[in-house]
Amino acid sequence: MATPNYGYEKRQKELAKKKKKEEKLREKANRKLSPSSDGLAPGDPETDVASLERDPPTIPDLPTKNG
């Protein structure tokens, strides 16, 4: 029976960890390059500028002193 190659498994884990770290750095760099998105989801009614232009937020009537 063959013995497990722990060195190979460790190297694979290290490579996966390195790849994940590089991916995170790449995504972070992309966010810095395009600050207009600010990580907000497009189409989100609370953050989408186009939806705010079409449907401006409604301001409830404030009660007056006379009631």
C-alpha cells in the first residue's frame, strides 16, 4: 500500500491559498480603479441613481404645530 505524500498535499494547500490571496488583491485593485461603484449592487433601488431620478424618495408630511 502506498504512503500518503503529505508534502504534495501541503504544497497544493499553499498554492490554493496563494491563488485565493492574489484573487482578493486583484478584486481590491479593481475596486480602487472604479470608485463609482463603491461595491454597491447595480439595480438596488436604494443606491441606484437612475431609479432615484425616476422615483424620487417621498418625504412624509411633517405635522404642524396647529395639528
